[in-house]
Amino acid sequence: MPAIASVSARQVLDCLGRPILEVDVVTDTGHRGRGAAPTGQSVGMHEAVVLRDGDPEHYGGRGVHRAAENVTRVIGPALVGRDVAEQRAIDTVMLELDGSERKARLGGNALYSTSIACLRAAAAAAGRPVYEHLARGPLTTLPVPTFNIVNGGRSGRLVQAFNEFILVPSGATTVAEAVEIGVVVFERLAAVIERWTDAPAGVAPSYGYRAPSSDPRVVLELMREAADECGMADLVTFALDCASSEMYDPVDDTYELDGRRVRRDELIETTRDLVDDFGLLFVEDLLDENDWDGFVEAKRTLGATLVLGDDLVVTDVARLERAVALDAVDGFLLKPNQVGTITEALDTFDLASRHGLVTVPSGRSGGVVDDIVMDLSLGLQVPFQKNGAPRSGERIEKLNFLLRAADAVPSARLADLGALRRSRAALR
């Protein structure tokens, strides 16, 4: 394989207009790869550090020129001349150069962007799409896209404790049908919300509709009404990303829920009722990112739904090992920038696979158009992946990526989420 000839970095912008780091890697044969480090609205305290400049006169301190310099002055010289296909060796060099627990010295954004750029350059040199480069055999399935269509959080005086209300086209049989279901129900939901509130449906920072109520049951009922009006009620199910660390108060050990402060047990019981009434496919981050006992209780209580860890696991193999030992989750959210390198992310995926856990690749709210998470979704043969609302370029591009892949690999079928649910229920 070709050797790395140059590594360059620059500051660009994410989909929300915030500075992010972008890295280009070029081989001695002219093959190129590019990587950029997204950031999330909800960021776990155990994630790799996003190194920013801290200069309040430029982008409110959010610039990433320091991380760019670390790539060009420290990381690049150490990688030039190395075989671009040796991903683990490349990532190991960067980890040793940084030497800190959360990539705080050079920046998780510096390591991640470079790692992804090397992966893409290697795939280009091999003459195949990145997802084929990642795959461990022929693609047999394509992931079902899921849509974050209503966004919670704090909006004026209204606080919707659950962060994301997600539409899952679980009854679709093709990627094209899944995409159409997501788009059509999302568009109908605006009219349903406006009829219920007698006001225009607001757009949240993550591009879904602003939650019109603090009661999660109301939001799910409006989503179900929209699907029913589209004649698609039998083709969809729903899911939640609670991001409860954002609503947790460690002082009194309580969570925000529909205008009240509640204890862990009440939050779990309320969610169990929602699971029973709406058939939720998964519930993500129901408890605080350090509440291991709470996750164990939730998994034991919530029945057939998938209990997923995002901020709890942060794509970190050591944290997933702890979750496995405690039987705390059914799966985790794969966000490679949380941990810092593609090798670490794949190691976490391998651990999950060995223990029969579900891996769910996910974009981030502050994403980019060309997101490696889509290649991971295909190459790792996962059953479903998380996308945002079908609005804004980088989210639409993820859907178009799936549509192109379905055309390029016509023998691959859409993953069967019904079979997934039945198998998980049997394990209970």
C-alpha cells in the first residue's frame, strides 16, 4: 500500500456554523482522504476532549487552530512515510504522542480527524468505497435509518426532559421506502403540532420540531397521529434518546420530568409505561452517565425495548466492558469521535458483537456532510442507525448515501427490525 506523504489541517465550519477541525492525508501515489471532527449538542463528560483555542475574540473561544497546529507540527511528521493501510499502527502512534487519558494534550478532534483521513486514503488507494474497505465480507443487509423528528430540552419556559423523539420506519422493506416514510411523516407532523398548539411548529437547533409539550406522552401521541394520518401507522414505531445527564441534579439525586423533579425509580416506571403503550424500539441514556445501578435497573424493568448507552459508554471499550459485566445495556451508540480514533471505535464494536449487543452508529448534531458514520453503518452491517430530521444538507446527505448504497449493492436487503425485536425479547 502507498505511504503517507503529507498531512495538513485547517479550521472549517460544521452544520451549525461552529468551528471544527478538518484534516487531509495524501499518499505518495496521490490518493487522498479527508476527515472532520463533529461535535454534539449533548456531550458526555467521559468523551475525548475537543481541543479549542479559548480565544473569546474569535468564535467565542471555539476556534480549533491549536488542534490544527498539533496535526501539522506533531502528528503529521510522525505519520509521514508510514503505510496508510496500517490503521492500528497509525492510531497507536497518535495515542502514544498524546499520552493523556482523554486526548487532552493534542485534542481528540486532532486524533479523530487524522484517523478518519487515513482510513479514507487507504480505501481510495484500494480502489473501493470506505464501507467495503471496512466490511468483513460481502454486504448482506443495509441499516434502517431512524429520524430524530422532535427535539426536547429547554425552550423558553417549556422544558421537555427527553432530548430526542425518534421515528423508526420499522415496517419498511427497502431503503427507499424507509426514507419516504420518514420524510412523509415528518412533514405531516408539522400540521399535527400546529393543530394541537394553534401556533406554527417551531424548528429546534437540531432541526427537528421543538417539543410542543413537557409531557413525553403528548409528543409521542402527536407523532402517532401524524403516522396514522399518512396511513403509515403500521409501518412505524418510535424510540427515545433521553440524554438524562442534561436533566440530572446530583445534589438531590433527581431528574426533570414533565415539570417535576423525580427520583430514578419514577423515571424508570414512567418510561416503562411509554414502552408498553408505544412499543418503543429503544430507549437511550435514560439515566445519568454515571448511574450504573440505574442502567441495570432500567434494563431489568423496561421489557423488550433496547436499553442503549451513549454518554454512559462513549464508544469506549473499557466502559463497555463494565456495562457488559453489570448487564447494564443491550447496546451502545457508536460515535467514533467520542473515543478519538477509528481503531478504538472498532475495538468497542468488536466487544459488543462478541457479547451479542447492538451497535448503533449515530451522527452528531454538529455534523458535516461527509460523515464517516454512514460508512460504519454499512460496513459493520448494523441493523439500524441514527439520523436527524430530514431537514438540512448534512442530514439529507446521509439519506442519499443510503439510497446510493442500495442502488450499488442490490443484493443487500434492508435489515429486519421485527426479527431483532423478537430475538431480544426471547433473551429476556
